[in-house]
Amino acid sequence: MRVIIDLCVVPLGVGVSVSEEIAACQRVIEDSGLEHRMHAYGTNIEGPWDEVMAVVKRCHEVVHEMGAPRITTTIKLGTRTDRTQSMADKVESVEAKLRDSQ
């Protein structure tokens, strides 16, 4: 099954700035080869369920290895069986409607 997730990993107990930990998690995502898009409050990732969830797990492992004693993560996810739809397809669908309404 394919899944699209919105992942937000928040290390706790490492200070105010968490950009180093987020960069490490982003490297994990990039190394996975999965389609992804980082945004201001997380990253969208798409691919086979088990591969995407393995990336989430690895992000936690890496951030803990960096010294974060706690991590809170928010995941929104979606699957569909009626057709194949990518992140780009979803965005293009809305952008097309915006263009049509002008």
C-alpha cells in the first residue's frame, strides 16, 4: 500500500533550536530515496507504507543518538485504493482550480 504522510518531528530536551536534529532527520529522508518535500513545519513523504514508516523510525533513532532524550512526532497520513495519486497530483489539482477561478 502507498501512503503520503506529513511528518513533524520535535526533539525535546535539546534546547530552543532544533535545526541540527531536523537536518539529521532530513538527511535520513533524503537517503531513503523516497519522494519528499520539506516545508516550514515538517516534511511530506510518499511511498510504500513499510518504507515510509521505516524512515520515521530511523529519524527517531538518529535524533535520539544525537542526545535528544524525548521526541514528540505528529504524523498525518493518507492512503487510497481507488487510484494512484502523488503529492504533486494533489497540489496540481488545487492549483488548477485556483487558475480556473480567476
